[in-house]
Amino acid sequence: MISFEKMTVNTMKTSINKLKPLSFSRNSNQEISIAGFKLKDLVQTYGSPLYILCEETIRARVNEYKDSFQEFYGEYELVYASKALNCKAICKLMEKESVSLDVVSIGELYTALSVNFPMNKVIFHGNNKSPEEIQACLENNVRIILDNFNDLRLIDELNKSKKEVNIIIRVTPGIECHTHEYIKTGKIDSKFGFNLEDVLDLVAKLKKDYPYIKILGLHSHIGSQIFEMAPQRDAALVLLNKYKEIKEQLGIEMTHLNIGGGLGIKYLESDDPPEIADIVNFSAKAVIEACEKFDLKKPILMMEPGRSLVAPAGITVYRIGNIKDIPNLRKYVCVDGGMADNVRPIMYQAQYLAELDAKDPNKDLETVTIAGKYCESGDVLIKDIKMTKADTDDLLVVFSTGAYNYSMASNYNRATKPAMVLVNRTGHNLIVKRESLDDLLRQDLVPSHLS
Ligand SMILES: Cc1ncc(COP(=O)(O)O)c(C=O)c1O
């Protein structure tokens, strides 16, 4: 394994690395607007809770990735990991921005198909793909991230005509990343991907026994909400070491290198993730240097961010109802949503910033706990936040909710999922309708002996 000197990265552009959506503003009455549209009016039109997405923020973040790849690398493919937020409008927005799509289920693929997303720009992930999913990839010429031998078995069984199938092999690179630290290990306990040591044999086997399979390259994804730049760079170098071995021993040169997603974002003002430009620059430099050193052709560099493209664009607006003050213990401020629309706090103690609409966020501060309305004591969105004194009927905004909120939403307690609105300077558009009570019943059946 080669090692690289610590690189310094110096990006002079104005940062878009903000916690709040770029079009967020407050007027002199402290009323909040997104792209010039008042929250209060949006909630009046679409109801609450309400997911709001700032289009300007998504486009700015997409463009920072694209510009950085152009400036620092060359041929690249920016792939949006749509598990972060997948719906028709977001697929269309990514298509308009010439961004590819990473899908992990037939449902995500079906959504992309429904809006004619170009299938040659889709990659399909998963550690346990179903026959139906592999079949859909084959029918639509979607590139498959080969994760295991079961994928290979299914491809071979279902690809009756033995037409060309493009794959990228997912490996565990031996780099484990937690948000603020990472470790390099020989083996990783992961359900995803092939062991790095097995890759050379695998490539040889594919070449010999599966001539219709075209191997584009290797893939690794080391984690999510990552604040360091070195782990992804190191994972890229691990893969390039393998490219060198593959070239030397098998005479095969890979055309693509996919280094996954995972760049972190600000949930709290104290969070300090790298700039998009810096992470691209840092990884790109390392890849270029390694390719020169190993005498490899520079591959098309693929990254597949999810959170860092959409999370900061999203806010969720709730209406405050009950306020329960337990003297000398805790004040609960209860909202009309909770774990059904944002499972991250209860699932992995995720932290968020929140503010009230139409109240100065710096005045009248007290420590409260923002509680959801669902029947779990743990349904708390934010524990012990210092916030302006809230009253019943106030609107509360939770920031950074554009990723892994709607996509992880549930119908727990038979909650109806909130609506989602995409806002830009020219208007606001409903992109996901609020579920109705009838939507909840749509799949229910009563057997005749009970009716
Ligand atoms: C394989 C793969 N790629 C990309 C992503 C996107 O990660 P993030 O949203 O942190 O950028 C994930 C997230 O789990 C993933 O598993």
C-alpha cells in the first residue's frame, strides 16, 4: 500500500457549506421565508408537518461537485445516491443537472423509470438483490454493482441471451469510518461487497467464465456523515493498488473507479464538514498521482453522494401543540409530527437545530425538549435545545432534513406522511402529496369471515 504526503487543499470560492438552505431568510418581524415564500403561507397552502426543499441549494451543491471534478480531475461521473431522497421530481431534477442515479431497490428504479430517467446513467446497488431486481437491470441495461456471488448466479441465470452486462465490483477496502475517526483493518465485518483479497481471482474468473460481463471497475463506500478527507482518499488508493495488480497479472485495465459517497453535512453549527470542492480535490489529486505512479490510465472517477446533495436543502415545518412543563425537570414542546417523518433521532441519536418562525432566535431563550406526537417515550426530535420560548400554534423549523427523512418515513401509529414542496425563486410546487386517510386504507383487506 502506498502512502501519500498530507496534501493541502486551498479553495478560495465562497462557501455554500451552510446549515440552513441558501434561500433561507428572516424579515424584520422574524418571519422565515424560503426563496422569498413565507413559511406561514406555505403551511397554510400545504398543511403541516411539511417538508420544504430549496431547489437553489440542491443545484448549488450539485454544481459544486461538477465544477470541482472539472477543475481538479477530468472525466467523472457524479452519481446521486437516491436512497437519501427519491421521488419523481428529484429524479427529474438530477436528470436536468446531468447527474447519474444510484438506486438500491426495484422501487427506486421504478420511480426513475416512471419519469424516463436515462437508464444508462443508473447504477444498481444491494447486498441481496432479488431476481426481479436483476431482471429489471438486465432489461433496462442498468449497470449492476456486483456485490456477491449470488448476484453473479442470478445474472448468469437470467441473462439468457448472454448479452453484454456492465458491472462494477463492490469491495470492502479495509477502511472503516466513523464520523470523527477511521481505522484501517485487514478485513471488515460488512454485509456489503467482496473481500479485497478475493478480487483478483474474481476478475480472472469473470474473464474466463463470463465473457459477456464487462467489468468497468471497482467500488467502495466506507461510511456516511464523514468529516475527514483521508479515508475516502485512502480507499481510492487501496482500489488503485488492486487496479495495478489486475493490470499486471491479468492484463485488464479498468475504465471506472467508484469511490462511493458519505460526505458529511452540518446538522449543528458546531459541525465542521469539509467543503465539497476540497473533498473532490483531495481525492482527485491522490487518484491522479497514483495513476501516474502505477502507469494506469486515469479512470472515469465516480462519486455517489446522497446526503451532501440534498440534506441541507431540506427543512421540516411543524406546528406546536401541547407544551408540558415539569418544574425543575423538563419542558416538553410537542409538535404535530415526530419519528414517523424523521426517524433519525430515535434510530441513531441524530441531532438537529430548530428555530421558531416569527420569533427572534436569539431572544427569550430557554432549554426545552422537542417531542414528537407518536406513542413512544423515545419519540423526541431534539433533546435539551436552547431555543426561543415557544407558544402553542407557533411554527417550528427543523433544519437539514432533506436526506433520510422522507425516505425513511413510516406510517407508525397510522400516521399520514407529510407533503413535500420544492421551492425556487419563481414559485413553489407540491412534489409529494400529503397522504390521506384513504391512502392508509388502500392496501387493507378484510377477509369475508370477518366482514
Ligand atoms: C453504497 C452507498 N453509496 C452512497 C451512499 C450515500 O451516502 P451519503 O448519503 O452519506 O452520501 C450510501 C449510503 O448509505 C451507500 O450505502
